[in-house]
Amino acid sequence: MLAPLARLALGLIVFALAPTPALAAIPDDPTELAEAYFDESERFDAFVTYEVRKGPVRGLFTLARRWREGLAELVFDIREPVSFAKWALLARQTRGGSDDLFVYIGEAGVPISRRVRRIAAPDLERQAVYGVFALGDFRPFAKGELRYEAAPDSVVAETPCRVVTGHPVAARALGFERVELAFAAETGLLLESRYFRDGKEFRRISIPPDAYQLIDGRRLPMRRIARSWPDSGETELVMQRLLETPDLPDELFSHKNLVAQRFPDF
């Protein structure tokens, strides 16, 4: 068993209901603005439980995230629906290339093959599980993956926003050619991300201004709404629990553990 994980349950973070304050000073530079937001909201080691709702379909999974030398490793433990409960995925970010993706697919009542497959992102997108869990929605940006430039201001959810355009430094490594990020002018909080490929918007993630909560000193989005084009309806992404913890053990992020599925329950 993952003995170090048992001790982590004592550190469960209780979500604060305090209002989310603005940064002491909102950076004028577009790169500093974007990087400051991602440093606060994504670039820390944690366990996070998410609920995903799309029409009548509901999913539940726990994400384990850790950072090593500025790059993230992610383990997805899918718990609901039951048909995907034996699935587990491991993603490792790389510098200048596509992520390394590994997937274990088990089925209830079927002998375990004990085989982990390496899979390309386009192949994963064709799997049925991707209709419930678009894993890219939970993938953080590593520092330096995007180069930023200022774009014209806009209004999102009746909130004046500063818009920053991000371009992948490694062409096509992230699956999009640019992303437009709308940050609330008064708080520096991200309210909308619009992803473009071949000149067309194909994915949009919106965060209502009141969806942010202050959690252990971090302003984090508790609820996001994702839409894809061609129109496939809205997907609601809800953070249920979060446990921030450093020094997650190597065995949690191993191929062996995708099969053993010794994931923390917090």
C-alpha cells in the first residue's frame, strides 16, 4: 500500500467561504498576468476530486498532481460511472513535445490483463471515456509553454476583462494554435479560455466570477463550464475536495500503480 498517503488525509483543506480578494497589484505585462494566475491556481502539488456533469451523465474522479522541475505529472483515478471505474490514466508533461500518456483499462467481471498502454492524445479523444472526461480541461500549463501577448480588452459575464493571447512555444504540441485568456481587470482572475485550431474556436471554458473561493490562501475556481464545437452541449466541472500536499510518492505515479489502483481516498 502507499503508506505515505495515509498520513496525508489529516491535511484535508476546508473550503473557505470568504470573498476572493484581488491581487495586491494586477501586473500590466501580459506574461506576468497569466503566469501569476497559473502559479496561484494550478502550480502546486495536490489531490483534487472533481464531479463532471454533462446532460444526464455524471462522472467522478480524483486527480493526483505533482510538479517536478517545472513539469506536471497527473494521475486520473476514475470512480464513476461504474463502467469506467477500472480506468486509470497517467500523463507526464514534456519540454517541447506532446505529453506522454499511459492508460490502464479494466472492466468489471473481466480478468485483469495487467497491461498499461501508451496512447496518443488523438487516440484518447476517440475513446468513449473522453466524452465524459476531457482530460485537457484539467491539464495545467507549465511555465514557458506559452508565449503571451496583449489583446483588445473585452467584457465577459458583465465583467471588464483584460485579454491575453497565448501561443504554444512548440508548434501543435498542445493541440491548439492559440488560446485567448480573459482575466477580470479588477481581480486578475481568469473568467474565460477560448481555444483555437486551424483558425476556428473549438473549445471554450467559462468560470463565473462568483465561482472562485479562497482555499488556504489560493483563489481557486470551484465551478467551470466547458463547451466544444461542433456543439455538443455544456459540461459542468465542479471541484468537490482539495488536499494540497508536497512530496507525493513516486509509486503513486507509476505504471504499476495504474494496474494495482492503490489510490488515496480522501
